[in-house]
Amino acid sequence: MRAALAGVRPAAVVPSPNIWNWPEVYEIENQAQDHGGVIWRALREDCPFAGLDVVDVGCGDGFHLPEFAASARGVIGVEPHRPLLRRARQRIAGLANVELRHGSAERLPLADNSVDLVHARTAYFFGPGCERGMAEADRVLRPGGALVIVDLDATSAPYGTWLREDLPGYDPNEIEEFFTAQGFSYRALETLWRFRDRESLAAVLRIEFSPAVAERAIAQTTGLTLPVGYRMRVRRKPTGLLMP
């Protein structure tokens, strides 16, 4: 797990405005997401990682790292934004099988064939243009290892509707065709976000959407829960074959 490439510098990255600018509010969002554990169950079913080596690409402030660490042999969080890495170090203090590295999806600070699972959740992988990141995942995966991409489902209302309002050029069908052509399986996941109060719900929606869309989303959401769809995509590195 520690056979890193010395001196690797992260490639240019696109800022993630929500967690980069409002990490405290994004922590509330992380705590609210997937209240019933749907994504974790699907991940364990399709890509069991107990006893294996995992890398979380775009790990942010490390929210998902302890869950991986509870059963994985070793976990590496890779994040390009140094302030988030500092927050992540506080979160993983005392977890002997977790480490953090400064890097990007397109230039992972990992050796060839060094991990069994590359996980990216709502980070970097959004369709055409992410080919370099997928090639890097293939490089660091051992034969038989899996690249798992968990993205928001823009076809699933109401969250997907608000997402498309803010991103009118985003075509979910085009995205799905791209990933299918790249050899990924596809699994739709319906989750529930649950907030502790309306103030928390409103704060999260305001960092995720433009002001007009956010206020509409807040008004359209009653109570403290919000259904949110995801798409989990999986591609395995062939066993015994050379990757191009």
C-alpha cells in the first residue's frame, strides 16, 4: 500500500465549489446522505472490499474512509485540495490502516497494480472527458480489481430535475451511452437523505444549486427527508490480460 510514486504532482483539477468553499455544510450533507445505507449495501454486494486494498479518489475531508477502513486491509484517500486533506487527517486519526495522499484522479500517487478497488463518489467522473482518470484507475488496479463510480442520477426526480435546471447542457442519456461504451455495468440506486432540521436542509440545497433553483427546491421539499437517486457504475480490470 505504501509503494507510492515519489514526487508525483497532481494534474490540474476542477474545483468542487460545494465542499471546497463550505466544508462544514458539506459535512451536514454527508451525514444526511443515504440514510438507509443503500449505496454501501450495493457496493458490498457488487464489489466486496473486506480484506482488500481500497483507494478513494477525491476523498474530500475523508468522510467515507472510516467505513472502508472497518473491513478493508488498507485504505488510501487521494485528494487535490490541501485544506480538505488537513480536515481528513483529523478524521482518520487513530486508524492504522488508512493513509492520505495529495493527488488527482488523472495522476494518482500510487504504484501500478497496487489496489483492488478504486472508488469515486460524486467526484470527477461525469462522462466524456474523464478518460485519463479511468486510465489511471486501470493502471493502479490489480487484475480483477474494480473501478466503481457513484454519481447522482439526473433522471431521478426531484433532485435530478433541479440538477438539470442548473446544467441545461447535461444529457443523462449521453452520459450513460459513454459509460456503456467504456464497459461499465449500471445499477440505479434510490436513496433517502434525512436532515436533523429544516435549516440544515436549506443550507445544503443552497450550496448545491444556484440561488433560484435552491429556493425552489427548498419550497418543494416538505419535512426533513429528500429522495435522491444515484447511478453506480462498475468496471473490472481483466485478469491475465494487458490493458491498452
